[in-house]
Amino acid sequence: MSVTILVGGQWGDEGKGKVVDLLADRVDVVVRSQGGNNAGHTVVSEGREFRFHLIPSGILCPDTVCVIGHGVVVDPKAFLAELAHIQAQGVDTRNLVISDRAHMVMPYHPVFDQLGEQQRGDDRLGTTRRGVGPTYEDKVRRIGFRIGDLQKPKFLEKKLRFVLRLKNETLTRLYGAEPFDEQAILDEYIGYGELLDPYIRDIYPLVQGAMVEGRRILLEGAQGVMLDLDLGTYPYVTSSAPTAGGALTGSGIPPSRVTNTVGVFKAYTTRVGYGPFPTELTGELGEYIREVGAEFGTTTGRARRVGWFDAAVARYAVNTNGIESIVLTKLDVLDTLETIKICTGYTSKGERWDHPMANISHLKHAEPEYTELPGWMTPTRQCRSFAELPAPCRDYVEQLAERCGASIDAISVGPDREQTIIRRPLI
Ligand code: GDP
Ligand code: IMO
Ligand code: MG
């Protein structure tokens, strides 16, 4: 029996999808535990590209059971579109399961997401506008709809009558927006219920059974630690807990069962949306790395902001999540740089910080402290062992490991499954 947690260690898009796909055939069950279709996970296998938003990135492994856990919020329309898309790509989805406890994105949630952003004006967060935040809001407010509600049309109808009145009042009175029609939503969602029925399960027996039977479980995180509601750059965060803790509550697995926590980190840093980013490169170099790294969002197509590796952020993620193994991705993107910097801490208001501070306006203006290393100026995409990497590249990796306080057990040197260096098995 093993339980491996996989989290993104930065602001998302670290390459988690690739790593989950890589590990999927070493496990029996993959559970996606939080987030929604705000996530975009790209997997490249034998030159073919697959993009996942809600469906776990382990789905390309037909024998691995892929679970959408109860910590996830599911937009049924988006889920069905994604399902149809990957089925058309020839992916076998018979082993896909959705928790009946997972909350549902309702048609008004993306509207509230958009209106909320408009209302914030210049202080907008830059959300993905998928309605994920408002869905979690309703979950906490205890007026959310769960996937299992689709199997109880009478209950769904009664609850919708109550909730939609609240929603429509807010929409019309506060925002001057159009109200939603109750019957239209009911018809739409009852239709989704019929299509989703084969996938909906109580995942408690499945997950507990897997542990009792000694199976190997991988918990797939979305987003990243710096987008966590508590640990991240609040309010410029997502509305869930993309941490090791969130992975456990989102799947129903106790902490005592965890075998290993893997953190995925990009060899530099990116961020989509607004909020502080101390090591951001706003000039030509940032532009260059964005082009070489194809840093454009999988979900919204937005250009990702780019910056140097921030070891203060990474160490914070390692320490708050108990990360023991690091997978370093996109090392190849730095292949042509003459010099490379690592941020080791910040100075803010005359004080030195070795981790990101809670005060985001201080973090925004913090002066990063850098150590500079020579680049390797050699292509690394063909390397398949650590020894094959050029010496300055190995030095960079070793420096990162030391500064993060965890070992770098795997290195990704290209988007394809094959373009990976495994130094120590992660599972
Ligand atoms: P996720 O959200 O953490 O799964 O990451 P995304 O899929 O949103 O973004 C990572 C992007 O980088 C994807 O387009 C991947 O195909 C790509 N990628 C992953 N690993 C590597 C790598 O080692 N090198 C390069 N050049 N691209 C990579
Ligand atoms: P993956 O799983 C990068 C960001 C959004 C925005 C903030 C809040 O692919 O790494 P939300 O729609 O969640 O309310 O937006 O969070 N964000 C992500 N950034 N990768 C993601 O997921 C993200 N999911 C949300 O850009 O800044
Ligand atoms: Mg992504």
C-alpha cells in the first residue's frame, strides 16, 4: 500500500499533468482532489498532446482507476465536453469515477465569477472565469449542489427553487443582470444526470478498499501552493487548498497513510493572473523565456508571467507540505541562457525574509536577493541520465535541491513522457 501526494510547488502550471501521466502506470488509483476546470494539465505521449481540466491526468493508463474526488468542483457541461473530446482521441474512460460528494458548478457560477471580477475593477484577480471560486463559496455557505443531487430530481428541484431565488435576487438587484430560469436549469441538469450516471459513485468504499487491499494511490493536485487560500498570496489565490492537506481532505485519506509527498517545480517560475511575483522578469528576457517555454495558459490561452526560480517560495512549499521528492520540470527551457539567477530571499522595509510574507503589498515591493550561476548553453532535451547533463546544469540542479531542502529525484527536459530523467523512483 502506498499513498503518494503530488502538489504543484509554485503558482500552478509546473508540469503536474506530465508527472501524473508518468507515474500513473506505477499506481492502481489516481484521485484528483481539488480545484475544477480552472486547471489545465497537458500530457504529451508519443508526440500526441492531451489536455485535461477535470479528468485526472492518469487517464491515459487504461488499467488505472481515475477518480474525481469530493474536493473537486465539477462543471458537468465542461466535464462532458472534455470526456467527449478525449474519447474522440481514442482514450479509454471506463475506469473513470466521480465522487457523488463533489460540488457542481451551476450556470450562474461563471456569471458571478465574471461579475465579481468586474466589480473589483483594477484590483481584479485574473480568475479563469470558470465559476470555480463562486462554487466553493456556495459550498462553504452550504447552498451548493453536489453531483449526487443529480440522482435525486425531486430534491434537486426543491433546493434549486430556494437557491435560485437568492441568486436571481442578487443578479437582478445588485448587478442589474438577467435572472436564470429555474425550469431551464432543471431540464439541463437532469439531462446531465443521465449522462453522468455511469460515472457517479460513493468513493468511500473505493478509496478505503484500495488501502485495505494494499493498492498504490496517487493524489493529483491542481494549481500550486502559492495559490492556496491560506498559504498563498491572498487574495490573489484560487478558492481551494492545492496543498498536501487539501489532497487528503479532498480524497478522504488520512495523513497517517501518506508514504511520500512529491512537489513539482518548474526550473524557473510562472504565474497566470494578477498578484505579487517577486522574481518576475518583465523585459526582453522574460519575453524570451515565455516564447521558448511556450508559456501560454492551457485553460485560457493567457500569456503567463515569467521569472527566475524563487527558492524562498520553493522552500516554503517544501516545508509547509512535507515535500520529500522534487520533480524539476522544463529545465530545457533554460538551455540557451548565459547566466541564470536563483532568488534566495527578499529584503522588505530593511528586513531580510527567507520566505514569502503575508503582507502582499510588501511582497510585491520586496527586493529579491539573487545568486547567479553560469548557464550551460547546451541542449539537454536528449539527456536521459543525470550524468549526461552538462556540468553547469548539474550544478544548477544541485543548488536548487540544497536551497529548497529536498532532493530532486526526477528532471523533465521536454514535454514528452520520454524526455525525463529519473534519479530515484518516486513511487
Ligand atoms: P500543469 O498545470 O502543472 O499540469 O502544467 P501545464 O500542463 O499547464 O503546463 C506545463 C506545460 O509545459 C505543458 O504545455 C507541458 O506540455 C509542458 N512541459 C512539461 N514538462 C516540460 C519540460 O520539461 N520541458 C518543456 N519544454 N515543456 C514541458
Ligand atoms: P493548474 O492546475 C495556474 C489562477 C488564475 C487566477 C487565480 C484564481 O493548471 O496548475 P480561479 O479561476 O481559480 O478563481 O483563479 O488562480 N489559477 C491557475 N494558475 N494554473 C492553474 O491550474 C490555475 N488555476 C487557477 O489564473 O490567478
Ligand atoms: Mg496548468
